[in-house]
Amino acid sequence: MKKILILSSIVSLLILGCGSDGDSDNDSGDKKSIDAALKIGDVAYSTPAGIDFGNKMSTSLNKMQKTIYKKSSLNIAKTTEYCSETGTMSYDESDTTVTVAFDKCINLNNETYTYEYYNGSLSVNESENQTSIIAQQYTYVPNTYYPNTGTYMNLSIETRENGDISEIEIDGEMKEFDNNYILEDMNFDKLTIKENSSNSAIYIGGGYSYKAGCLDESHRYNTTEWLIPSSTDDDIISGTIIVDNKTYIYNSPNVTVKVDDREGTFNQSELRAETVSKKNSNECTSSTMKLQ
């Protein structure tokens, strides 16, 4: 399952962003008026950055793997067993695909001594250079003492490797909920993330929407010049990405944003701070959603 963990390493690099008004060092009246038209709130946007998605998925898959290997050693292709408390787990294994279906399963975690809840199914299909993961209406609650806190996934993930290029495509939805309210709501429309291992360059394409706190955004990404992340901080050294109708041209520590005939240059760290501020803000009325 090594390929599955590629995602967590990739998303940790994808902290895009920019920042303030950007006109204080330019004495040109025209340039000031152009920059003033693009405020930090206009250009701040969320990306797949900071999502602990790979770790969440791999945690569930690692638990599944242990059971799969146990069943495989017994040469059992199909079986159903009761969970340690309530519910059942069904296993179906072929040459390349393993599926585990949970029916309101509650199991004791022998490491944390908490009871975990699973419902829905997880499938893994592995070939030579590709791994596919499908979560179908899958709900995971790490501690049944807090039954309305956990993760919901209904999506597919495909990882592919071709030479130096590692690629992940995500399609579907994922929700993080706490006390029956959605904290983070993420939707992926064939979101594609690529990494070149030779120079750590990143490519992002496809659609992604994100709701958390006062941040409520939906974007389309198209990387026209691969993004080169810094090895010392969260900046992007160089690269160009189009987000909806805005073009972001990175030149660390700044980024130039172009929208039609408007243009502004911003500091990357300030925009990251603005995005985090929006996400954590509680000054809006639609920051939380009741879990259905």
C-alpha cells in the first residue's frame, strides 16, 4: 500500500497562496490603482493543501490490510464474520481486488482500547503501476463514546506511477464531522495531483470545493507551469497555475495575480494566513452545517 501514502506527502507540499495589497512599494498612480483593485480577500483561495486526507485513508486501509492478510493466509476468498461488539464485516478477495463491507460494525481497538464504528465499504484494486481505492458511503467513527464525530467518504482514488511522475486522481466527497455538525466538507471533481520526484514539481488540475468555518469555495485548477515548492518553507519558488479566471505566477516569496486587465503582486505567506483566518473564522452565520 506504499502508493496510497503518496497523497499525504504530496498534499503537505500544496500550500499555495499570496497576500496583502501589494502596492506600497510602487509610486506609480496607475499601478497603485490596479493593485488596489485586487485585495487579499479577492485572491485568497483554498487548495488541497493541509488536508490530512492521505493519513485518514491510510489509517482505515492499514486496519483493513491486517485483517485481509489474516484471511489471505487462510485462503478464504469470501467470508462474513461478526464484529467484536455489534454488526458484521464481509470480505471478498480476488486476484487483484479486495473488498471489505461493514454493516454497522463496532470493534474494539486493542491499541487505544476504544470502540470504533464502521459502516459502508472499502475496495482496493492493485496492478503493476496503479492502485484504485473506492469508498462507498463509508463512515468511520474512531470512538463510539462520541458517536457523531468522525469521517464520511463516498469517493474513488486512483494512484499511478510513470517514471518519475506519481499521479493521484480523486473523485467524490469527504466530510469531517464533530458533534453532528460538519466541520469540513470537501468535494472532488476528478481532482488530479502529480508530483515529479526528480525535482519535487507539483501539478494540480480538475475541480475541488471546500467548506470550513467561513471559507466556502469551489474552484477549477489548471497548472500551466509546474509548481516548484521550496525545501525550506511553505512557499512556491516558481510556477504558474490558473484558478478559475485568475492566473497565479509564483516567484518566491511573492506571487503575481492576473485577472483580465487587473494585476497585483502579493506575499505568499500573507495569503496563507488570510486563508487560514477565513477557515477558522466564526463571524459568519453559515460556518457549520447539520449532518444529515
